[in-house]
Amino acid sequence: MRIMLIFLLPIFLCSSNIIDGIAFKVNNYPITLFELTQLQKEKNISRSEAKRLLILKAIKLQEAERLQVFADEIAIDKQIEAAASMQGISRDQFVANMISNGYSYEELRQFYKEHVQEELLTQRILSTNLKIIDEKELKKYYDEHTKEFTLPKEVIVIQYAAQNEKMLAQAINNPLIQTSGVNKREERVSLSGINPQIAQMFAQTKKGSFTPIINNGGASLAFYIKDKIGSVLMPFDQMKPMIMQQIILSRKESILQEYFDRLITSAVITNIRD
């Protein structure tokens, strides 16, 4: 019923004649002409491509309902707060900016609701469709992708630390200005002795750039990569968690593609009007 309301809302807003406003149905879920033409304009794509994307969206919403995967209000609020923090502004200011750009507060929440719900659905699908990855496969991937695991021996970083992401984001956006509540400290770090994921993050971040913000025991941290020194192939045993993550990422798209292709193939698509 919740999904039905999502699709019916534009119909009531845009057409007094409900039947005339429907372009097609996906398993009896209506897609309106307004949604179809709006997506075409927004993405500058063909009508057939817009239809394909809307079919996929409907299938995902239906699958979320079937699996009882829903985004709660707390998760939606966290996503909005995270978006605001990344811009170094308050939640209220972020919302005000979006409204001034033509979005309603309800549209903003709906956008982040769909984002959170899709992430949860993706996790659910991967957890039940990902094959077990054994030691042999990990070693094979390591041997075939040694370049991915060849990291600098050391990096010189400037650590930025703050009690919250908002302060930290402000400091990152204005690195030449001393931001109150943000501590800076230069360090020389050997990558062989730290968490593999942090080592990989340092290696992948370009010299002269900031790493993503991470949380560490209640504090928010980011690192400015000042310099990289030498190179070394990291040991297989140390890289296992990272290899596992890379294999999962490499399979993610194909697993999701196959999963939703099956659902689309078996879906009943009823064209109402072109």
C-alpha cells in the first residue's frame, strides 16, 4: 500500500482523470505520463530509456515491499545530516538551500528515503546471492592484481580532527583558515603497520588532496596527503580484508543486474497510452 501511494501521488496532482494520466503499469503499479515525460527532460534521454528506468524503479520498490525492506525516519534524517555536513553547513541551512532551489521538504525526504531504501535492498540482495569466497580465490585475485596492492611505503599526512563532521567539513573547504575546534597535526605514517583499509585509502587519495571523512571513537578525522614515499607490494595476509571487499565490489553490479533482469523479464507490463 505504501508503494501504491508513492506512484499514485503524482496522478492526483497532475490529472483529474486518473486513467488518462497513466502511461503504463508494472505488475499493476501505475506509472504516469507526467513521470515519464519529467524523467525524459531531467536526464535528457529517449522515451524508451525513461520507460526502462521507471520500470526498474517500480520493480525495486515492489521488491523492497516484498522483502519488507524500508527506510525509517531516523535513517532518512541521518542521510540529510550527512549531506549537510559534507557541505560544511547545518541541517536547517541545507534544507533551506534545497527549498530555495525549487524542491519541497517532502520531495527532499522522499529522495533520501528512496536512496536509503535502495542501499538496504542492495545489501539484502548481495547477502543472499553472493557466493562464498575461499582462500584460493582470494590468492588468485591478489596475484592477478598486484598493482592494486602496491602501496607507498610511507605517506606524510596532515591529520585534521574535530568533534563533529560539520566543523571538519568547514576546515577542509577552507584549509588555509584556522577553524575553531579543529586540530591539525603532521605525521609520517608507515603503511605496513596500519589497518589495510586505511592504507588503501591513503594510497588511493591523490597527493595534495583530502581523504574522505572517517569517524574514530566519537571524533571525526580527515587526512591531507602531503607526500608519498617509495612503494611496496603489501603482504597477502595483510590484504585479505581488502581483497574480499574488491571481489564483492567487482561482483556487485553483475549480481544486481542479473537479479533485476529476472524480475523485469517476469513482470507484467501493461501499456495504457504512449
